[in-house]
Amino acid sequence: MTLKLGLIGFSEGNAHPYSWSAICNGYSVSQMRNCGFPEISQYLGAEVWPLARIYDVKVTHVWTQDNTLSQHIARASYIPNIVDDPFKMIGEIDALLLARDDAENHLKFAKPFLEFGMPIYIDKPLATSIEGLNSLYDLEKYPGQLFTCSALRYASELCISSEDRKKLGQIKSIEAITPNSWIKYSIHIIEPVLNMLDVTDTVENNRTESLQGDGVKVSIEYRSGVLVHLTASGAMNHGPISIKVIGQLSSKVYTFVSTFSAFKLALSDFLSGVKSRTCKSPRDYNERVISVIEMGL
């Protein structure tokens, strides 16, 4: 059975309505070139289509606050239905992609779908406070109904292999950096870094620094003694997302490169949870993530 997905967008600077729907539906090369995000055409163009798309799923409905934009997203990724009210999708789709990264609006859009019992993938960050996270999770009708992540949680190039762990020895410190704002982009380094740490480790101390422009640096000392430095360098700074791990024996820099693969793995994990009604995005993990985001605000 093909799962029918609805898509809600659009928030400024966030290309996910285009990229997520393309990964599910395939895409029009000419239309995607005009979407305003040239990087999408670059990484989609590096794949073999239609083999690259996720099968047994189709984005069938789209809504944004701008009908002209909705029409373009639909043309770019072969979405057959444009709706003038997002909540009209309820009863017409099997699951929802809330592809907006303005966390302050997530509850407004997600609430009717959660109350209906529909599975929903909410774009990062889910919320910017534990209070906001609780407001969403408290609406779940079953564990795993709500899925959220930074796709970089799934980036294999940001994972420490067992061979690397032997070469690094005991981890002493981690230095991670992402361009753009703390509130929207810090999650891209928080999740991969948390995956490198012992899940039972707890925060002992933390401090926050404001950097030049709108940059933010959060330093965290864990009970184990590991020191973590997380930097969002600000809107005017550009560069790769990278994580330097310093161990007792050596160090290594991990750099994010595989956008398409990370997005596809994240979407596939959400869809796997929809089909099996299992929890692929644990609340306790997301609480750890949001608590770090809160530190930088």
C-alpha cells in the first residue's frame, strides 16, 4: 500500500518542502532549478532517478501560506493536490510532513493532526524549550505518533566508527560548529554530538557566550569529564558543519557532506515508524536535545 503524505510549508530560508517532497515523489528538473535553492538541484542531480526516490509513499497534498508558492512546490515535485486550508488534509492523508522550522508555529499547525491521531514529522527544531516540547508530546495519542529530528542525526560521516574509537581513545573534548543561527541550526551539531556521548552522561555545568554578530557558543561539562563546545557562527558566516573529536590518543574532524542521504534516511525512518506504529523518535532523546538548545537562548 502506498502511504499518502500531506506537506505543510513554508518558513523563510527553509528548503525542506521542496527537498522532502522530491525524495518521496521524484522531481521536475526544470521546475526545481527555479525554486530559489540551487543546492537542492545539485544534490538531487547527483542521484539516479527514479531509483533514488522512496517507494510506497507519495506526497499527495500541499499547503503553504502562499498559493503561488504551493503551486510551484507541487509542480516541482509532482504533488497532485493543493489545498487552501491545511486542516482539509485530515482524512485525506495517512501522515503529515510539517516542513517548517519556525518552532513557534509548530503547535498551531500540529495540534489538529495530533488530536486526530495522525503520525506527523515535525521539522527541526521541534521546540526551543522543554515547555514547548511538552505541549506537543502531551497531544500524542500513542507513543511514536510524533517524529522529529535533524537529518544530521542520520549522517554516517558524523558517526564515530568502532575503529575510530580505538584510535581516539577516551574522548576528552568535542568542538562542533555550524553556520547560521543558534535557534534553528544548533540542532545540526547537537544531535550528532549527543550520539557520540554515553547516553547516561549528564550535564554538570554549562555557560553561553555571545559571539561577534549573532553567533552563539555553548560550552558544556559532562559528569564524565568530557568538555563539549557547540558554536553557531551566525547568519553572516558560512562554512561546513564540522565536529572535531579530541581523544586521549588522537583527534579527528568529521565534516557533513551527504545532504541527500541524511534526508532520505530520516524520512525513511519516519515512514518505517508510521507503518509499524513504533517509536522512532524517543521523547527522552528529544528532551536532551531541546535542553541544550535552551542553554543558548
